[in-house]
Amino acid sequence: MSEHCYVRAGSVSSLIGFCLAIVCFMALAPADAVAQGQDCITCHEQQSPGIVAQWNDSKHSEAGVSCADCHQAGDEDIDGFEHHGQRISVIVSPKDCSQCHVDEFDQQKGSHHAKAAEILGSLDNLLGEVVGGEPAVVVGCRQCHGSEVKIDETGRPTADTWPNTGMGRINPDGSRGSCSACHTRHSFSVAQARQPESCGKCHMGPDHPQIEIWNESKHGILYHANREKMNLDSEEWVAGKDYFTGPTCASCHMGAGGDEGVTHDVGQRISWTLRPPVSDKLNMVVYEDLSKKDVMGESPELPAVGETHDGKKVTEVITWQDRRDKMQEVCIQCHAKPFVESFYTQYDNLVVLYNEKFAKPAKAIMADLKAEGIISKANFDDQIEWIWWELWHHEGRRARHGASMMGPDYAWWHGLYEVSKHFYTDFIPELKKVAGEEKAAELLEKYVYSQDGHLWHRDGISDDVRQRIQNFYQSRYKQ
């Protein structure tokens, strides 16, 4: 790659600074690289004019960054091939982008987004590839999570792994991720990436409906009502300063506010994990190579900075409370601190209710059924496994995400209502069917009816409560 003087996104704060960057570029850019870039434009204006139009409208174009600067491949690149006298690569990876965007790359490389392709070895992938089928996984799961891009004998990506802009895409150069998943090529717009629709491509649907929940929330309502006031093109885009209403996904999870700067680690401010069957607090260990590891638990044993942990030197430890403080620092730019703290109390209470009343009992029952050979150790070959899967993976996630993002209908009707309904009317009846009445009664007494919150199901609703309900309906509906 040619060694140009690039402009880092968000770093140009004035017209003078921008002009100096252009002068620097023109002074240092090799003439052949400029010519190569012009050759690309001349051809693609005829072959794919939309691409050229997008680039023309971009900050890259303004800064003199051409097609060749991003797509040029070296002799050592396995995904390089000859193209009209130049050796290029179709794939522009995060490693390629890091030539200019160093901080963004360093933040992203250990993030949850960069690890998204780890689904390839998970239950989700088993469900897709085995129960569903490979073609569905290619156009479904992998388009959000990412795939391992394979290269054919000509140096081009194979059709079964490309196109793909999954967040954790495994690139031929070893880097993970796809910057164009959020900053869509070839305009690579910061304003576009700040809008919720970019996140909603993946964060939607029955098991993680963040975009639907956000749209229902006051945040979403305010954003849609005040979109023209959001200053989405602002260089800094600081909450409470450049905009003060309708935060987007990027505002809370990545944006600047108060003492918090911009980050491309989207999970750094998340203090609960809402993904697994049972939620837990999230602590983060950062290593010298910028990789990161989540350590679960409210008060786990964490390594100290400077120690060796998992074979690597620890450079930073961010506890779950630290992560929460980072998120709250952004929240308080538009909300009073007591408001924010009370919101977190309500959120925590819902997660604990889901964990203790439904998730932990059901998970323990499933473990006992497998340990005792009542159901097989294989996944998804017993009806009760499908019920349990949807209880936590769909309904339980919806309830927890609804509480986390102030979406009341998802917290209850699409969430905990569905969890409780299917726990009592599907999970428990299926437990009795597969385990038998006697064994089921033993497991229910041990894990379920040991909690007061479930006793109504075993003993029935008391006459006093039933009478109060009847009186209310008679008074309100005259029936």
C-alpha cells in the first residue's frame, strides 16, 4: 500500500486542518498511485457508476483517498489477483482500514462485534446448519455474524462465503470484522452509521428485537420526531452538546458524552449479559495485544493490571460497575442522575426476576433430565428442548432487552408474559410427559414450588384474591 498522509475520520476540526491534510496528501502521494486511482474511476464510471457516485460523495474522496489505496493488494496477500494491470483485492478488511483508522481498529478488534462469527461453533449454528440447512445459514446467520471468507485458486472470494459484511467476518488476512457493515461502502458515511437503521439490520427479530424495542421507547419516539435536529454529520457528535434529544444506538453504546469519548467497542458499556439462558454481570479484562475477555459474576476473582492471565499480560480491568458507570456518564448528559439510577433499579429487578423465577429453575431441570438419561444428550431431538430454547433464547431475551431499553410492551407482553405462559402451559406439562408424574413432581418441588412466586400454580389462587378480581370486573365492566 502507498504511504499517504491520510485524514482520520472525526479528526478534522476546521477547514484549515482539512486543507493542510490535502496539501500533505498531494505532496506525499506517489504519482503512480494517483494515476491508478484515476484509471479505476474512469472505468467504473461506465461499469458501475453508483459506486463512483458514492465515493465522490464521501470523506475519502475529499481527502484524496482513491480506490487503489484501499483495494491494492501485495504479493503476499492470498486474496490478491491481477485486474487490468494492477494487483487488487475485493475485500477491504479492518486491517486495511487500520492504516488510517488506528484507534478505531484497536477498539474494534477485541469487541463483541469482532467475535460475532464465533456463532459458527454454537447452538445457533447447529440449529441453522443441521436442523435447517447450509443455504439458509449462508444467507441468514452469516450475513449478520460473519463467515470465514474462502479464496479460490484465482484469488477471488468463493460464492458460498461472499458477499458477506457480517460483524465478525473472518478475513483472509486474519483480521475480524467488516467496517462496511456499519459504514456502508463506498460512501462510508459516519452520519449513516450513527442512525439506528444501521444496527437494525441485525439487531431485530424474535430473539433480539432491539430496533423494535428502541422504536417503541421514548428514545425512539423522540429521535423520529426530532431527526432533523440530530446533527448527524457533526465531527464530534457529543451527547448534550451537538444534540440533546432522541439518542440512537450509537449514542449510548459508542458515542461521546461527558467524560466518555467515542469507542468502537460496542459492548464496553454493557454491565449485564442478556444473551445466555441466565443473565450475569460482565467484567472485562483487556490484554497487551488488545484482545479482551469477559469474566462473569458480580464479584469474581479478577487479575490485576500487570499480571499474566490466560497467558497474556493484563493492561486494564473494567468491572461491571465500571462498565455501568461508562453508560451512565452518557445517560446523565440528558437525564438527572436519580432518574438514571432508578431506571437501573427497575432494569435490574426485571433481570433478577427472570433469572430466579424462570431461568434458573428451568435450566436446572433440563440439566437433571440429561444427567439422568431421561432425555438424550443431543440437542433439539426432544420437544422439551425446543420449549426451553424459545423460553430463554426468544422470550427471555425479549423481556430482558425490553427492560434494558425502556420498551414496556417487550418487557411484558412480548417478554415475561410469554415466558410465564409457556413455562406453566408448555414446559411443565412436557416435563410431566417425558419424566413421568412422580419424577416431575420431585423436580418441581425442588426447583419451582420452593419459591413463593410459583405456589399459585400448585395450590391455586386464594379465594380472597379471586373474589377481588371478580369484584373489579363486575364494577368496571358490569359483568
